[in-house]
Amino acid sequence: MLPINHGLERGSMLLEALLSVLIFSAGIMAFVGMQATAIRDTAEAKYRADASFLANQIIGRMWVDRANLASYAHRPGGQVCNPNGTVSGNANVSTWLASVAGTLPGAVATSQQIVIGANNVVTVSVCWRRGAAPPHNLVVTAQIQG
């Protein structure tokens, strides 16, 4: 029988332990990264749902007040999240703009847009901004017949 040479195996157990800790740590870091992404995406989905509710809320008010539909136009020129033009003097729009600003992060009245087009086609653009990221927006179009 040949004697076992323990000198060649010295430290291999420590190396295996360090390698397993490294693999475990990488797995935990990946899990933490996925968790952070999931939390961010969940928050963004909530903001989109809130924006959808707010856009439908003002469209609902326009349906009820069809006789004054033209007065709901708010900054109808320019582009989404960078509109220009006349600010609406309608009290319902003012209340709605305050709701948008109070519900969505970084939402300001000057970024929101309501366009009343031909055949009473209404386009509502809701914009918000989280931190230094580019603005997010939701655009809803409806035709109000009456």
C-alpha cells in the first residue's frame, strides 16, 4: 500500500470554501438586483394606472359637460410633455390639474395637455417625471359625441 501524500491536498478545502462563498455571494447580488428592478417596475405600473385613471376622469367630466367642451382645451399646441398654447380657464380642468400634480411625481400643470380636435376627438396627455429620468407620459384619445 502506498502512503497518502497530504502535502498536495493542503489548502484545497479552504479554496473550495472560498469558491462556494463567491458563488453564493454572486447569486445573492443577482437576487437583490432583481428585487430592486421589480420594485421600480411596480412603482412605474402604479403611476401608469394612476395616469390612466386621471385621464379617464377628465374625459368623464367632458362627457357630462359636453356643452362646454371647447373650454376644456389646455395648452393644445406643441408636443406631448412639452405643450404650448392657451391655458384652460375651466374650473374642472383646474381641479384636475391639481389632482394630477398631487398624484404623480414631478407632474406640473404646464406639462399636461388636452386637445379638442375635429369631430370632438379629445386627446389627453398626462406627463410625470421621476427624478432626473426623462418624462413618462400616457396619452388617451376619446370621441365625445353629443
